Amino acid sequence: MLYSEKVMDHFRNPRNVGEIENADGVGEVGNAKCGDIMKIYLKIENDIITDVKFNTFGCGSAIASSSMATEMIKGKPISEALELTNKAVAEALDGLPAHKLHCSVLAEEAIKAAIKDYYDRNGIEYDHSLFPEESCAHCHE
Ligand code: FES
């Protein structure tokens, strides 16, 4: 079996799908190679991510990764969300096939982009090294 049960579960019943009106931060990233796009919306109160939703126009692994990633950052402080790596997301899904790992990178990058958007909108100082320029360096396709 190529995909774990968790991947199939999150793919079939993705959590937190949709949009948040008046979101505090929105991040959109695309994968230049496959053309898939992921958009994440965050509601933030006192540094806590109180709500998160996503829309993905992408493959099943991208949907499963976004679903899992949103579950992992909901209710967490921004600092913890910033530490979420695509590896942690893939592990939480009980693994992704090697050629699908880049799909989970999309989730990590979209969350970071949404947090950066929140910081920018509110004029909050941040460490720019936390937000490397979007690149597809991770994609090995
Ligand atoms: Fe593009 Fe999965 S193939 S994100």
C-alpha cells in the first residue's frame, strides 16, 4: 500500500477546509513543478492560532498534509506553528512516499507565509531568516 491509513483518512475527510472571513493572516504558496496551490487562513488572538482553514488545489498528499498541518497548529502559539516542519507533518501522517514529500512542504510553507502576512499587516518585527524566499528547492521532481 502506497499511502498510510492516516493519509487516506485525511485525504477523504480533510479537516479545516474552507476560508476564514477577515482572517488575520493569509498565505498562498504554489509548487512551480506540479502547479499545485495551497492557501491557508489564520485567525490569531494574543499570539495563539485560534482558527485555521485551508484550500488546496492539489494532489491527495497535499490535501492530507494540509489537513494534518492545520490540526497540528490549531490552538497553538505562533512560535510553535513556526517550528512545524514538513517532516513532522509527514511523520504525523505515518509517512509519505518519497516522491510525495514535497507536497507536505507546501503545507509548511503556506503556514509560514500566513504568519508572515500577519506580522506584516500588524507591523510586528520578526526575524527574516525564519521566512526564506519561496523556492522549490525542496522539490526533487
Ligand atoms: Fe503537487 Fe503533490 S504533486 S503538491
